[in-house]
Amino acid sequence: MANNNHKVVPQAANAIDKMKYEIASQVGVNLKNGYNGDITARDAGKVGGNITKKLIEMAEKQLTNK
């Protein structure tokens, strides 16, 4: 099966990665560089959910400023 996870804005990859580690530390999840398959689904969901929440907040702010 083909991987369709292409980046819409490839230049944002570093910023998203930095955000991931910042949010992980804020919610108490210990992420390592590289493989993190040993974290629980609950912890991964905390990080992913908070990233999504933050990105939506940023988009809403950007939309209301225009």
C-alpha cells in the first residue's frame, strides 16, 4: 500500500518536530530522538491531541487576523 503522508508544507517539518517535543515535555511524556514505539497509546494521544489543538488555535488566530 502506498504511503500518502506527504507534507503539504515541507518547510514546516522542523517546526512541527520542535512543537512535538515541547508539548511532550509540557504533558509529562518523555520522548527520545528517534524511535518512540515504547510509549503508551495514551501518552502518544496526549501529544498528538495537544499538537492538533495548538495547530487549530494557530490557524484560528491567523484567520481572524485577516
